[in-house]
Amino acid sequence: MTSQTRRFDFLSWPKAQEAASKTGSTLVWPLGACEQHGPHLPLATDNLFAEKILVAVLDRLPEEFPIWMLPSQLLGFSPEHVCFPGTISLSAKLLLDLVMEVGHQASNIGFRRLLLFNAHGGQIGLLQAAARQLRLQCTDMAVLPCFLWSGVSSLKDLIPNQEIEVGLHAGLAETSLMLSLEPSLVGSDRPVDGQHFSAESLATPPKGWSLEGAAPWAWLTNDLSNSGVIGDSRESNQLLGDAIQEALIDHWIVLLTNLMQSQWPPVEPSKC
């Protein structure tokens, strides 16, 4: 089965009904954002990553797996980037309502799982909240909020630890991956910016506090960066991007294969 036949929106309504009726029927919804990614990457970076990695993964899954891809969601929740032109951010409420609307209708059709395949770090928490609320209301459908970059252990062998920890946006990893996927969309600049790199006028957080992790703060990109980049893109290259792409694809093939071969997560009517 190819990615064309995995496209939910390419099915006829009888085929959609048949798909939903299969045991373990699963919809995967790629979610990205339309937001600045420095002077060298396109606004649709996260959306391109979510869609292209997912298509590659689905192309390599066994044909018999009942799994289909919804059309990708380009506009997301990106308030941290709105000070940079080009960013179009939905409100938290609007994105929450959107997930609820789509999820309710997927459940009504009869799908047993909805996987939110998100590639924008700034909306992880919001999608987790949406998934929990949707699960409570759609008691016969499992909801799985996922982040493209999470849990990919092999990335530590490809990307320096400094960049993994604080290269949060348009740095080495994202620039290299885009050079692999859509090199014509990558500009010639290779900026290095962000509070841990070159912006000396920006305050360093006190000991124990960080941009992300155990004790984060609700930063805006312009708190940290003059270019929109948080990280170091200077060593970005297509070969590294190819390796990152394969690491992501391999990781998600394993996870989706394990999911589709299981009855997990168990779904029972809520007793609330």
C-alpha cells in the first residue's frame, strides 16, 4: 500500500466507512505550524517535517495495517513567534476546538484511534490537553498525542549535546533535515543565535532554570534571539539531514508497527 492509498481524503465514503470498521482502525493527523524559522528556512518547516516523515513511514508499513493519514494541519499555536513577520498563529482555544471537532467526527465515523503527529514543539502541551479532553468525551476512541522529535534515541549520535539541549529552533537539526527533504527551500544564511550562543545582551537564566525541561519559563523567541533562530546552524549539511531523516523514519516505523500489532491502548467507556 502506498501513501496515496493511505490518504484518508482520497477514499470514497464507502471506503472510509469500511476503513473505520476494521479492527484497530487508526487515523494519523500531521500537525505543524506557519511560523518564522529564521532567515533561511520556510514558514511551513514544521508542517513539511510532519507530513513528509509520516508519508515515508506509512509507505514502509505492511499493507494490511488499517491506518490512514488525515490532511495535514498547517496553521498551529505559535504565540512565541508572532513578533517575527510571517507567523500566523491560531489561538489556544481555536486549536483546542479544532482537535475536538475533528476528533468527535473521527469517532462518529468509527475510528478506534486518533494519533496527533505533531512537529511543532510550541504546541505539545496544548495538544496533550486537547487529547485528554477528547478522550473523556469520545469514550470509544483512543487518542495519542505524539511529537515527531521525542524519544528518538539515535539522534544523540548525530547531533552534539549542546545543540540537542538548547538548539530549539531552526538550528543544526532542522536546517540539516530541510536540506535533505526540500533543499530548494533553504536559504544561504547559516545563523547562530539565542541566549546560549551569541546574544550577549540577553539574560542567562539562574542556576536550575532553563528554556525547557524541569523548570522552564514561558519565553518568546524575541526574548532570546534577534534572527528568530535559537541554536547553531553553521554545520548543517544534507548528509546529516539524510541521517536525521532515516533516524526519524526508523523510530516511527517501530512505534507504529508496535501499535498496529497490538490492542493498545485499551479503551473502555468512561465511568465518570
